[in-house]
Amino acid sequence: MLKIALTGADGLVGSRIIELLKDFSFIPIPQAKMDITNTEQTNAIIKEIDFDIFLHLAAYTNVAAAETNKELCFKINVEGTKNVFDAVTNKGKKFVYISTDFVFDGKNPPYFEDSTPNPPGIYAQSKYEGEKIVNNKAMIVRISYPYRAKFEIKKDFFRTFKSYLEQKKPLFMITDSLMTPTLIDDIAFGLKHLLNNYSPEIFHLGGGRALSPYEAAMLVAEKFNLDKSLIGKTTYEEYMKNKPGLPQYANIRSKKNNFWKMKTFDEGLEEIKIQMSNDKTANE
Ligand SMILES: NC(=O)c1ccc[n+]([C@@H]2O[C@H](COP(=O)([O-])OP(=O)(O)OC[C@H]3O[C@@H](n4cnc5c(N)ncnc54)[C@H](OP(=O)(O)O)[C@@H]3O)[C@@H](O)[C@H]2O)c1
């Protein structure tokens, strides 16, 4: 059984990967045990643990806050990544870096594994700097707008939309931009293949189809019988006045993924409805 050490194991994506993939032996390394910005501590911990592949998910992930916290964002996403990568490669072990579709500027979609990044904001720049540290020497897996049925600690965009609509709060959604929502379960199963077939290349694990945030919110309302009239329209230009760092057409595709079918948002929401109703039955 492959032994996978990982950072970010308690996060939105990492915790679901561990929940779903039962045929690996995971070794989660929480921040409390190893702060990746602490070089000595990171070296010492990685030296002492036994693993085959290191999956690096830990990151400063607040895109909006990164704009005013550049130093911390770079410290975690760039210096932190370098610390972990150096310690892992010093041991001669394999490394997987989880990155983002935000490394692309969103001006000329779609984006494939060999498209040229041009990160638009601080978070995206920091993730791209992280990529540059490991590029050609490790696997880079870019993911996009991950979502899942439940995770109390952090809301993804899907559960944010849903909870707004459930609370009857209006939503103003962009009509002239694209996002590629990705069910985290698909990221996990795609990664399962990639971990079993490791190669130091770039891979994209994005959802089956890109759509506008307006379409995405309407789909959430439709699937969960919520009030569509709460969803208003806005433009990318208007929205960007409050939220810098967001690429306009975040449409990632893959030339390499012939191993796992990634669900569209429509299909992903159907899967989530099944998981939610199974949960309800299990709790009854
Ligand atoms: N969420 C998205 O929309 C999205 C989109 C594309 C790509 N990604 C990428 O996917 C990966 C996972 O994202 P996520 O949303 O699952 O993250 P998340 O829920 O925000 O969790 C971030 C994780 O990073 C850990 N961490 C932060 N600073 C650390 C430090 N100094 N030392 C050690 N650990 C530290 C946190 O540990 P504690 O819990 O112990 O604080 C937490 O487990 C990231 O690399 C992110 O860039 C995310």
C-alpha cells in the first residue's frame, strides 16, 4: 500500500481525499506539528516520517485577503512550498503540488496543461511561484473551484450560494465570466490514478464543463428547489471593484485526463443530492 504524507489534510480538499481513498495509507501532517514556513521544523519532521509520495495541499487560500496580506501569502505558498519540496527531494521522494486554475489570467480560454500562466492576483502569483519551484521535478495538479456535499469548517462556493438562497438573501452573479466547478470526489479519484502512476508533469483535474457564476447559482437553485428570483445579474467589471484577483474566463480543460471522467456541475449536484439524502437516511 502506497504511503502518502500530506500537508493541508484538515482542509476542504485534503480531508475529503482522505475520506474517500481507502487504498492508500495517509500520514497527515497538521500545521500544529509542522508549520511549513519553519524550515528547521519542516526538515526535521519530513526526515523522520516514512512515506512514498508527499502530497502538498497546504496553502494560504483566501484569494481576496491575499491582496492585502501579500507577505504572509507568499511566505506560506512560496517559502513554505520550497521548504517542503527541498526536504522531500533531499530524501529522494516523490512530490505532488496542488495548484490552481487561477495561475491563468482568464483572458484567452480554454486553458490546458501546456497553456502559459499569467497569474492575475497575489494568491495566483504565489501559487505560480510555487509551481516554478517544483516544475519538471515534481507533479503539479491544477484544480478549480472545488466543492463537496458537506464540510463544517469551510464553505465552498456551492454551499455559499446554497446558504444565501436558503436564507433568502439576494445574490448578484456574474454573467460574463466562466468558472469550472469541480466535485472534490472527482479530484480525489483522479488523484488516485495520478498517485498510482506518478510522473513529474502538469495535470489538470477540472470539472466537466465551465459555466458562468450566474448559471451556476441558477443550477443550485433549480436542483435544491430554491428561489431563483433571488439571483440577480452583474458584470465582471462591476464585481471586480470589490474582488480583485479573479480571472474572468476560468475555463480549464485537460489534454491528458483519459483516466477519470470529471462531472459537470449539473452531474456533481446530482451526486451531492444523493450523498445528502443517504446521510439523512443514515442519521434517521
Ligand atoms: N479552495 C479552492 O477554491 C481552491 C481552488 C484551486 C486550488 N486550490 C488549492 O488546493 C489546495 C487545498 O485548498 P483547500 O481549499 O483545501 O485549503 P483550506 O481548506 O484553506 O486549507 C488550507 C490548509 O493549509 C494548511 N496550512 C495553512 N498554512 C499552513 C502552514 N503555515 N503550515 C502548515 N499547514 C498550513 C491549513 O492547516 P490548518 O488547518 O492546520 O490551519 C489547512 O489544512 C491549496 O493548495 C489551494 O491553493 C484550492
